[in-house]
Amino acid sequence: QMPHGHMPLPSFWKMVEETLQQSGAQLHTFCQTFETVTPSPVTQPLNPAEERKVLSLVSKHGPDKLYQVMSNISGSKDLDLTLQRGQIVALLQSVDTKGNTNRWLVDAGGPRGFVPAGKLQPY
């Protein structure tokens, strides 16, 4: 009943290939537009209490392990942390207990737990 249901097989495959090429081009254009329109995240300023916590994290873990939370995180599983945008954490492991690299173990200056890796940016 579809219009291409009665097409010869070579014509059908040609139509499929053209449709996929067109969709690929549209996706590429969308990705380029998204990258130019979306502003890069801005590092948030710290209050004095956060500054003290950052100094403590630097002394324990070193400056190359510090990350800033780029959007609020609401922990939903056991051992997940709930953090606010702008907080600084230190990376302990870039993998969770099951080998998932999308959840990182971090030290939040007291509590330690897991957070989504995609919500962290090097500080």
C-alpha cells in the first residue's frame, strides 16, 4: 500500500540511500548550528566558604583533579551526591563500582559519592 511498495528493488535501495544521505546532511548541519549557538559554560565565582573548601581539596588531591559542577545534581541512587551548580569537587575515580565511566566518584570536601561525569567541567 505504500508508494514504494511496488518499486523495483534497485530503485527502492537508491531511494533509501538518498534519504539516508539527506538525513546525514541535515544532522551534520544541526550539529554545526548547535555548536555555534550554544555558549560554552562559564566558571562560577566562589564564596569564601567554597574557597576554603577548594584550598583543602587542592592540598589533598592536587589542582589537576578539581572539577566544577556545571548544573545542579540531584542524587537518586545510593552513594549519589546532591550538589549545586558552581560547587568544586575533586575527582577520585573516573568510573563507578560497576565500571560505568558516566558516573565518577568525587570528594565534595566532606561527603564522597558518585555524580554524572557530564555535569562536571575541569576547574
